[in-house]
Amino acid sequence: MACILAAASLQPHRSRYWKTATIDEQFIQRAAKILWCYEQGEWLSQRGEMVICLDEKPNIQALSRIAPKQLMGPGRIERREFEYKRHGTTTFLVSLDVLDGTMWGCCLARNDLSEWSQSRVFASHCWGHGENRAGLQ
């Protein structure tokens, strides 16, 4: 069987997934508004407004190895302990100033709007720079 599959260049144990995009009219309208902000970043900045791109990565596992890694040496590769200790999860929030490319990031204790608005990212860079508009989903 292996010879037949190899001769036909078939690999039945391998597969890939894809998702067919479903682009509707509402998506196009929302995307146009967001892209307009990115395109007009310099003009908005001159009016005292900031264009900030926000992204979150929720539920990141906080892990640590139970033993330190063993460094490589002559004829020996670096080795790491397979087992790890779990320390719960966290949410990573990052913002990008579209005009100058500056990025800020922080980890949040909880994943909710009150935690977002009180985070260091918003408090020190986003709020207080003129008019603020937020589009959150």
C-alpha cells in the first residue's frame, strides 16, 4: 500500500483546512471606515486626533519550565525539559500609533472593557490627545 501511495504522490495522512471568506456589505462599509482612518492618519494628527490600532491576544498560557535549559556545547545541542508548570492565563493588549509606528503593550488581569480602559496602554498614550473614537468588537 505504501508503494502505491508513494508512486501516486498521495499522502492521505496529511490535510489542510481553509475558510471561505464571506464578505457582506456591512463588512465592506466597516472596513472602508477603518481604512480611511489609516489613510488619513497624518491629516487627523494635524487636527489633534490619534489613529491607534488595537489588538488583543486573550487567554495566553503563562508557563515556566521546571528545570533550567542546558546550554549547547561542543558536540551537544541545547536541551530543555519537556515538562512545565502552569501559572494561569493572561490577556495581552497591544496598541500601534499608525502615524509614527510606536507600539505599546501590556498584560491585563481580566479580559473586560474596564480593565482595557484602565490599562497602562490607554492611560499613558491614548486618552488625553484630543478627540477619541474607538471601534471595538
